[in-house]
Amino acid sequence: MIFKVEKRHFRKNGELQTTRGYYLRYRIGDMPVDRWKSLGATDLQVANKKAQEFIQEKEREAAGVIEAKPMRDAAQRPLLEHLNDYEADLVTRGRAGRGGRGASLLKARIVRLMNDCRWKLACNVTPDSFITWRNQQKAAARTQNHYLQGMISFLKWMERVGRIKSNPLKFVGKVDERGQKKRVRRAFTDEELVKLITGSRPRGIIYFTAARTGLRQEELRQLQWGDVRLDGKIPQIIVRAETAKNKKQEPVYLVPEIVEALKAHRPVRGSPSDLVFPKGIPRASRLKVDAERVGVAYKDERGRYGDFHALRYTWATFMRKNGIGDNFARKQMRHQTIRQTDGYTDEAQLPIYDSIKKLPRLMECTQIRAQILGSDGQNVAQPVAVSEGTKSDKTLVTDGVCLGLAPLVAEMKLERAKGFEPSTLTLAT
């Protein structure tokens, strides 16, 4: 350690001058160069006393007896002030979510926690107080975990910038969400979508655009006419990086019918910076009213919701249902992996059975029945074939399955008379 009280020298207009007050020149530990601290005193004795107090403080910090001064100062500031700084930092770093809504929601949750748990200062935050609060909540496990994760993120930030020594909640476990009911969305069928679009009047074009582009609610809210390329060789919408969820600029190619609809919606005179939907985007509550008015279930018999985000499910399902390849569907949805696109596909609408029933047959119409032969009772399959090009009164074809008629029934009775159990299906009489 190096500590020395002296006045500093500097040049002004080419002349060497000396400061009126005293400074402490010091170097502690692994500091590469000396540092200077103003002691705010012109008297040497006063300066020496202040320097001694500063030296003692640094020695105690180095020995771990007290925390560093920035941390001690931070401990005296209200927790709400730190939270405001955290929110501002999220906005500056572009981590506040779309339109800053993510940071606002996070702050609201933390403020509620602070009020309910009576956390005024950072030292008030303890695992026990949080667990006590959580045990009194009736919210879903997912919601409780959101509160915990939000507070942990805030405390991690305070630890990272040197305002607290460690995160007091880092060892608090999450609530098990497995097996708990979550909101499940579905895709609108073509018939439902037509009803919703035609019955919602001015909002119909918004629902139509969402269902045929997959744009998210916030992306539609900030969509400008300059982003919409309707007259080019390849019509597309450019999703700007600042409006996209993944912060990447990407194109979304447009089907002809949405090109026609947007051309009809486009004003005769307008600026590229004008919003495509200047009156805003409907909320889920508004869509619910529109859907129920035209006879479209907002929540179906399986408990699945048809909210605004379900229009994005509708786009993914529409593409897969009509044979769009996996890779192209993924790009249109702007997903990183095909697994994400699969999660947005409503498999109930895929023509799986229509494809399966068209598969080629293995054999012609055949009735196979088991007969017991020999003393060991071994089952042997014996086909009864129908001559090609002839009609037989022994068989009846129903959905590709051949059933025996009267001669087969007589043969079964004969087997019973001989003491055997017939192995074929009993026909209804």
C-alpha cells in the first residue's frame, strides 16, 4: 500500500502551479497506477486526519470487515430507486420488450412483491419472507414463478453492478408447473375465419392480415405502409428489427388474397410512415365479442382458446394443411427451429386420415379366419379368395372388409356339431 498526503502540481499557460488543497495519493493491492483523492482541506493536519480515516476504511474493506462504500451507500437507498434504475437500464440496452411493455410488466410485479413483503431496503429481501408470501398466494404455479424470476433478475442486476454482495433469492426453488392447466390455443377453421372477417367490419382486415401473415399483435400495431411491398414481383411485408420479437429484420411473403385485401385497404394518399392500422389493434376481449357475435366459439369444447394470438396458429396450420414444406413454413413463421412451428400447428385440422385411407392395399378382398387343426391346437390362417371377374354370394364387401354370408354360417354350425368352436366372427342375424 502507498499513502501520501501532498499537493498536486499542474501546468497552466505554460507555468507550473500547485493546488491550494491537499490530496491523498494512494495505491492499494493490484492497482496498476497511483490514484488521487481530494481531501478538501488546505490545512495539513486536517488533511492528514481525513487521509487516516480513508486509509482505515480501505483496510477494513480489504479485510472484509465492512462492505465497499458504493455497496454501503446502495444499502441506504430505497429499493424502489434501484428498481427505477434497473428499468431505465433495460430500456437503454433494448431489453424492455416490445414498446417497453415487458419492463413495465416486470416492474409492476416487483413493486407488488415489495409492497406485500414490506421490502423497503435491499437488506429486507430474504428467502423466508418471499416463501411466506408465496404460500399465501392462490395464483397459478406459472404466475408465481414469474414473480420469482422477475425478482431474481432484478437482484442479479444489483449484484452485477455492485449494489449488493449477493442475490438473496438465488437458492429459492420454483413451483412445479407440470400437470397444471395452461391456456391452450387452437387455429380457426376456414369457415370460422370467414365469419370472423366478414362479421367484424373494420376490424376484419386486421384479423385477415394476422391470419394470413402470422404477424404478432405488436408487429401489426407498428406496421407502416413503407413496410408493405404490394406492387413488386414478390409481394411481401418487411418486419423491421425494432418491431420484431427476435430483433431481426425478416420478410413475410404474401398470398394473393391478402395482397388484394391490403390494396383495397390502402389509402389513395398517404405517407410510407403512416400506420397500416391507425386505429390500433383489437384486444382479446374485443375479438371475443366479435367471435361470439358471429357464432364462432372463443373457447371450444376441448377448452382451447381462439384469441388474437390464435390467428398466428391459424397461419401455421393453414400452411401445413395445404402442403407447404417444413422449412418454408418455419421461415414464414420466423422461427428458429421447426419444433417451434410444430407447436403452432393445430393437428386436429390436418388431413391425416384423408391421406391414410388413400394408401395402397396389400391384398385383394380376402376373408381370413383361423381354424384349429391337429391335436396341438395350432392356429393356421386360411384365406378364402374370390375369383377375379366373378360375383360371389359368399362375401359382402363393407369399407374394404370382406364378410362371409350364408354358406359361412352353415360351415360354422357344422364345426359346432363336430365339437369344435368356430374361430370366425359371429355374424348378426
